[in-house]
Amino acid sequence: MDEVRLYEMYLNEAIEERKTDLINRNENYKNLREKFNEIMNKYPNLQLILEKDVELILNETECKMLQKLASIYMEILDLEEKEIFLLGGKEMYFYLKDTGVIKEK
């Protein structure tokens, strides 16, 4: 049981490192994160709905911004998922190499 928790901690740490690295080397990802944060800061009702789970009636502009937030968030997730996929492939390669399944010539 302890091994699973240690593995999960390492996995979460590795994923968070990749996200930080993504901000530093991918301008599109960085811009998406900035746009997301700008909208959240500009529209406090959206913050309440998404972060505090408060039920509110939104005006037309807030509804449009909520749709934009959802779109930006999907793009962010897409980029993050690609990074996680590549991280998994890299880790699998090293695991197979360490276990002798992959041998160097």
C-alpha cells in the first residue's frame, strides 16, 4: 500500500513539473493560461461558480466568458495531456531498458 502512495506522489510531482516546464517553453500554453487567469480575475462571479460551487445567475457577458473559459480550458488540457503521454512514453522506455527488455546495440 505504501508503494502505491509513493508512486502516486512521484507521478503527481512529475506531472506538475511537466506543466511548469510547459509554461516555460510553450508560448501558446503560457498565453492560454494567462487568458484563463485574466478572465477569472475580471469576472468574480465565474470564480464563485467554478471555485466555490456557488449558484448564481449570470448576465450575457458572463455567460459568453464562461463559454470562452471552457474553450480555453479544453485547449490547456489538450496540451497537458500530450505532455503526460510523452512523459509516460519516456518513463516506459527507461523502465523497459532497465529491466532488460530493450537492449542497446
